[in-house]
Amino acid sequence: MNRNCMNQNTNQNCMNQNISRNMNQGMMCQRGSSVSRAQNSCGIQTDKWSVPFAETEIPNSCRSDLICFINEVSFAAYDIMLYLDTHPDCQEALQHFRKYNELRNKALKLHAKSYGPLMTSSTDETDCSSWEWMMQPWPWELEGGAC
Amino acid sequence: MWHYEKRLEYPVKITTPNPQLAQYIMSQYGGPDGEMGASMRYLSQRYTAPNRTAAAVLTDIGTEELAHLEIVAAIVHQLTRNLTPEEIQKSGFGAYYTDHTTGIWPQSAGGYPFSASEFQSTGDPITDLTEDLAAEMKARTTYDNLLRLIKDPEVADPLRFLREREVVHFQRFGEALRSVQEDLDAKNFFAFNPGFDAPVSCNSCD
């Protein structure tokens, strides 16, 4: 996806955006999730950890879709990390963490390449001659909080 | 060491400003049970954590509370955009406006400045983790109180997310407290302070 360095021309509301801001759905976008209700080896319900992204391509038709995806997988990885802090031997949780963390890292790289870096550590992914980090919207700005 | 990510943990996009709600919600920024106190409490308490679990839970939840601090600030900021002097006077936002215009400053809904005396770091991990359980419930109650007043779904949505996180943190702190107690003598958890009298320093692979 081509973009201008200054990021001013990036259209953040793509045409096919149909993400609902349904109050109860929160960060979950329009993707369906394949719910499995099996109990895992740690004795907890895994349906909350269903794997909606397992075979999914990272959505990148517009910035807000990609940000939404980054928010989702980052939250999944973070919440499983907290669980692992008190259940460090749970193999299933470890697998989930690795999966979501890998998706998160891929998506962060893709964001840096397509729109600009969200973290200073991914500034290398941008091929920009100026300091693109500061040009990215801040998250409290309406355009930065888009999902 | 911390790194900043230029995104919120949960998105905030509020189209209709409402300074009265901002006045209430800012309590979760710098009020008695707000996110500033939460992050400072956990990140301060972790140095006397007696096992790997408690140190990790305090560090990781303390870090998430910093992200929540930013979410609350974003809500207050977006609720106080483009205000007219008339709106400020009518909404009850005038007292805050007088000192801070629409800048973000840590205070309670009632105007008390943020104070470290709203939390403890006792150096006794059983005491600290028990306080942390109460802190999560106090923050949950505050979010419940706010959600009763808020009709705008764009404001209620991120607050519901924050409320749910208090419940998850409560669970993790309960597990951390249990892990500390399991390392102690079940006949008397209070025989000594594991953060002072007999500090545990285990390596990460034991």
C-alpha cells in the first residue's frame, strides 16, 4: 500500500468499512469467531480464547481495520500473559500467547510499512526520509482512536 | 524500562462533548480509586514481592493501569473539546476550567488533588496483595457508579471495558495472594513478613 511520508493523505475511513461500534462487541470487529467449547488441560473454558485469527489474513484495506486488528490481538496476547503469570505451566495458554504475539508483531510491522510506526522500535520498517513517528496521530485524537 | 505504543489499549472515539461527564469521569484519572493510584500502588509494591508470581502480576497489572490512565485521559479530553463559555458555566465544569482550562490534571470528581496517601506500600506482601484486591473492587464500584449516569454509548463502551479489567485483575491478585500463602506455613501465615524477615530470592527456573 503506497502512502505519502507525511501521512496526511492517508484515508483512514475506507469505503468498505463496516465495523460496528456495537457496545457489547467492543474491540471485536466484524470477523466471526469459531467457538470451541472444549475444556483445555488447565481445566478452564477455552471458548473465550477461540481462535478467530488462526487462518486469517491480517486485514489491511485501511488503517482503521489494521489498528482494530492490532488492538484485538494485542489484548488477547496481553490478557493471556497475565494468566500465564499465575499459571506458568499451562501449555495451552503458552500456545495461545505465542500465536497472538506473532500475529501482533506481524501486524505492527505491516502498520509501520503501510502507514507509519506505532512504536519507535518499528521506525526501520518505514522508508521515509523524515521522522515519521511524530507524524502519526496520537491515540487521544479522534482519528487516532478510530477502530 | 517501558516503551510507548501510539495506540490506546481500547479505542476511544467520542463525538459529542459533555463537560459534566468529564468532571465525573476524571475521578478515575486522579481520584481515590483511580488509575493513577492503581498504577503507582502496584508498581511501588512489587519490590517486596516474595515470589516470581507476585512480582510478575504486580508489574504487568501496574503496566496495564498506565494504559488505563491514558484511556481515561482520552475520554476526559474528548468530552471537553470545543466548549463554549456558556456550556462550561451550565455544566458545572467552571471550577475545574478556572484552574486548568481543558488540560488534564489528576484530581477526584470532587476536586481533591491526587494523593499518594490514597494507597499503601506496606512492605508486607500479604497486606499489600489484600489491599490490591480491595482496590480493584473499589475501582469497579466507581465504574459501576459512572455507568449508572452515562447514556452516551460512545462514553459507556470504553468504561465497560475498564470495569471488566478490574474484575480480571481481582482474579489475578487473588491467585497471586494464594501463591504467596502457599509458600508460607498454613498454620500461621503471619508468623513472619516474607518481604522483610525471610525474603525469598529464587531464580527464574526453579
